[in-house]
Amino acid sequence: QVQLTESGGGLVQTGGSLRLSCAASGRTLRTYDMGWFRQAPGKERVFVAKINWSGGGIYYVDSVKGRFTISRDNAKSTVYLQMNSLKPEDTAVYYCAAQFTGATMWTYWGQGTQVTVSS
């Protein structure tokens, strides 16, 4: 069992930056691919970014490419999402998730952290 806890959300103005963290407990993250998702009010949860277990494979949704950076520190069992040049449309609850390497389903989810970008 893996427990994921996000932090770092908050209120920021357009163009600002935030760094989200996702700390894992229960098991090492070394064997898991990690991802960030977000859910805006009234919308479905959508994929934002993914990093594979070694950090060698990184993927982003087109809307955040060049602005967001996902990274991980396996020694600290923590995954990060650096968000720069934030826009109002980035406003959402951000969730981190873990999946077994090679799996199609995301097995573990955090409780989410709110990010609000004011115009």
C-alpha cells in the first residue's frame, strides 16, 4: 500500500509560479511511475504529466509543455511539479498518482491540493 500526500497548492496571480510536492509513504516509489492530474470545477480529472520510475521518461499534456516540469527524488519518495507562467485555466485540484511500471491503471491517488490562478 502506498499513501500519497500532496502539498504546495495555493492562490497565485497569472504569470506566477507554484511548486507542488507529492510525498509517498508505505513503500518506496522506486518501482512506480508517477503522475500528476488535475480536475477543474465541473470537469473531469485529466492527465497533466508523468515521469517513469527512473526519471528517464517524461510526458506532458500539450497545454502545459514548456511551463510545467515534473521531477522525482526517489531517495525522498517525493515527486514534484514545478508550475511556471500560470494561467487562470490552470486552476484546478491537482492530484498525484502512482502506477506500477508498465501498467495502464493508476493504482494509488493522493487527496489533492487546490491551485487557484487569479487573473
